Amino acid sequence: MNTLTQLLEYQKEISNLEYTINLLKWELKINAPKSSQPDLIKLITQYESKLFELLTSEKYGTLLSGVINDTNFNSIEEAERRYIQNLWKRYQENKKIPIDFYTKYSELKKRANIAWREAKEQNNYELFKPYLKDLIEMTKQYYRFLDSNTSNLYDVMLEHYEVGMTCEIIDPLFEQLKQRLLPLIPTKVCEKSAASSIPYNKQELLDCAEYLLNYIGFDRNRGALGIYPHGFTGTMGPNDVRIAFKHGNNPYDFCTTIIHEGGHGIFEQNISPNLSRYGDDVCGFYGLHESQSRFYENILGRNINFWIPIYEDIKKMLRLNVSLEEFIEKLNTPALNLIRTEADELTYCMHIILRYEIERDIFNGNINIDDLPAIWDKKIKNYLHLTVDSPANGVLQDVHWSEGDFGYFPSYLLGTIYDGMFMQAIERDLGSIDELLKNGRIKEITNYLIRSIYQNGGAFSALEIIKKMCQSDISIEPIAQYFEKKYSLKK
């Protein structure tokens, strides 16, 4: 038995355990009764500790290094070699984390997530604050284990989520984009139309979600749906990708959420089987992932031509009483909103810049947790001209920090920047996006993205893919021009 075969057998054990953990996490979030949650958290933590042991064992290190140093390693296709090298890098990082710390940190994140949900429901930041404080301190400790010599801890965190990204790269990109977008941001809150609130039952939303997901290319034979306060996509395994969405009454938010999460799901479903068999421990391409969810949601899903072939069906399913033109106008009118996930594509950018600046300053020691709500509220006022009316609509609105995902937020805006560049590449290679959508040929775009991006999973960094697809370095110019053309007359 050669070393690669042995590695794949070991990797299968890892993947099976990951599958189990992901299923249990889905149950914890979606289905588990409240009284069962503490026991489920302990069970998940126990399995995560076992997984961590597998990921840091001497046997695993020997297998990985053995494959990499084997004379036949270069005969493996490049994407798979990259995956194995990424696993070796992750192995070396994991070896730096003490198992007792890892177990304690994992359990804290589960307890903090439950505390966040209760704090949000009760609109009480003080309930979550002690957990947030502990999470920040343990997250700092976690990344110091990975790099004890860094002068910028947040850079280490950014690298975890998007390979090659640092504050030195992001700061000027976000600042340039901020200066281009701020003049386009409306200064008054737009009144919501009556169609923004329609009481839906669960089955109506599930049926419409299935319709939209199938239309854009998500395979429901390998997917499932669930209800949760915050939309997300979870990968249980290569043939089990699940999408959760909020049971709400706003058809516009519902449609954009489903299309957004569908972009994530399509990405996950189309990673090459040669790569997905290495499990989900390959990190560092979250910005690329978010670029695809936001590409479907915004570049495609807010385009009137996307809806032309399907609007009559959607109109009936969601009981809408507006024309297609009115529907599209609502999707594309900048409307100041306190809630990130309900924001339009333009003002959404400011929501991410706000969070990036806060995270960066937290981990650089420039923000006290006691002052966090006030700092949040001030930035919302400066960037979006809004007054935060409650912690639930301010500092408590996002799930990310409760799960320890500090450093993730920049991925959303990096993804938006990538989208402007990908849009140009598609029009160069396939022709007019408007014409493709108007003629119901959206799956040609999906197949192009599968070939160009998804099949390689996280083997190549976003910067490498941009260089290959767009023949260019990263630039805000395409997306800035997109926004200026679309919104300069709407303010």
C-alpha cells in the first residue's frame, strides 16, 4: 500500500468524524430542543477533541510528509498537491495548539453562541458581553500559538480566512472603496412599501427556496433546507450541503438570502471529488467563497433579466402584487438599514467596513469591550446616517463573533471586489450577462464558474484565480464603476 493510499484512508476517518460533528452542529442550531443543548454541546466538544487528536497525531504528520516527499508527488494533479500541502500547513499550525486549550475554546464557542441568541432575543448586550470578552481573549491566545512573533495579530487571523490578505492590502482597498461609495449613500431612510411585509408560512418559503435554488443550479438531491435566525450554508459532506434561512415576512430579503446561500451551496457541491475527499480542514478561501454567494445575490439576482424567465412563478409563490419593474426597483433602491443581512448591495459595503475597522481595532488593543456598543453606534451614524435603536439591531445582530469567527467579515467585501473583476471576465468569455439571464441561460454562467473556480475548491488563492481569470491584480475599479453607474442617479 503506497503512502497516498494510506493518507486517504486516514483522511476518510477524519472526514467521517467531520461529517458527524457537522450534523450535530446543524441539529444544535436547527432542531435541538433547548433542554438538550448543554448535552449536545458536550457531545460536539468531545468529538471535536477527538478530531483534533486525529489532525495532530504523529501518524498524520508522517503520512502527510511522506506523500509530499515521495518521488511521485509531482505526478499528482496540481490542485490535489495544493490540498495536501495546505493540510500539511494546517497540521503544523494545529500542532502548536495545546489540546486542553483547544477543547476549552471549542466549548466556549458553543456556549457563547447560545448566550448570543438569548442576548439578542432579550435585547441585552450585557448578557453576551462576558462571553464576548472571553472569546476575544481566547482568540488572541489561539492566534498567538500560531505566530508568537507577529506584530499584527489581526494579520494572522486574516490569513486564516483569506490566504495572502493583510491589513496592509485591505486598508487601502477598503479606504478607496469607501471614498467612492460614500457620495452614493442616501442620507434619508426610504419608506418600506406594503409588499415588504407579507405573512408567510414555513411551507411557502420552503417551496419558493427550492424553486430558486434549482433555477440557479443547486442540486437538491445533495442538499437540504432549514430555518434559523441567520442565513448560513453548512457542508456536512460532499453530497450533503444544507442551507438555512430566516422565517421572515419580507419577500425581498428572502429572495436575496436564498440566492446568496445558493451561491455558497453550488460552490460546495461542485468541488472536485478528488479534493473533497480531503475533508473540510482546508481554510483560506472564504473571501473567494463569499464572492460567489454575493455574485449570485447581487450581480445576477438584482439584475432584472435574472427574473424575466421566472417572475410570474415567483409572484404567485410569494403572493406579490407588484410588477416585475416594481420588484426590481425595490431590490435595487439603496435603503438605509441597521441590519447588515437586510441591506442593499451598496450600503452593505459600509456595514462590512464598519465591522472590519472594529475588529482590527479590537485586536490591536484600541477598543474596550465596554465601549463597543457606543463605537458601533457612532460608526453606523457616520457611515449610514442611522441611529441604532437597540443592541439587537446593533452590536448583537451578527452571529459571527459568538462563534469565534473574528477576521471573517472582511471576506464579504473582498468578495464584492472580486465580483466586479469576475463580471468582466464572464462578459469577455461568454458574452452579455444580460442576454444570458434574459434567455434563461443562467446555468451557463454557473457552469463557467464551476470550471473556472469551484472544481478547484480552496486549492488556489483568490489572488491567483483573479490573476488567471482576469489577467490583473486585485482592484476596486470594476466594482466601483459598477456601483457608480448603477446608483449615481438614485441618490
